[in-house]
Amino acid sequence: MANNDPETPRDLAALQDIAARIGQIYGDNFDVTRDGSFYLGKMMEELGEVSSAYLKLSGRSRGSDGDPDTLRRELEDEMADLFGFVLLFADWQGVDLAHVFARKWGKYLKDPE
């Protein structure tokens, strides 16, 4: 699904910066110690919520009789939360996700020599 909204950041580094700024606000508001346990726990929590939302959307869980547009939105929102915490964890670890993703996944696009 393409989003052609010119206001939507497309650059992964820009998204990582946004996540870091919001993560700071989150940590300050909830007085959270942001360490490995926090980031890993939040990613696991959000992955569970993505799974739950998907199961509802696909008719495999309680609550799947809800409005399909609402169920789709819930899946999208949970995926955004998971992605946000992946970005936060990467930022905390000093990982340039754009670079390492291109290095790791991009190698499969190169012609064999």
C-alpha cells in the first residue's frame, strides 16, 4: 500500500531520529529506565500485539467480528509501535538501520560474480 503523502518521512534515518525524540518524551513522561530489558521487553510486547491484531483481522481470534476497517487500523497501529521500538533499540545501540539493512538484505539483490 503506497502512501503518497509528502509529509510522511521516507528516509529511515529520519524515522529513527523521530523515534529517538519520541522515545525521550516517553521515557520522561513515564519515568522509565531505557535499557536493554526495556527495549527488548517493549519489542516483545508489541510483537504480541501485532500477532493478536493480525489474528483478529484474519478471523482466527476473539474479536474478529469487529469492523474490518477498524481491525485493519489496529494491525497497522501495532506494526507502527513495533517498528518504533525497533528504531529505538537501534538508536540506543548506535545502529544505522538503513546501512545495515542494505548491507544484510541488499546482498541478495546483487548479481553473483
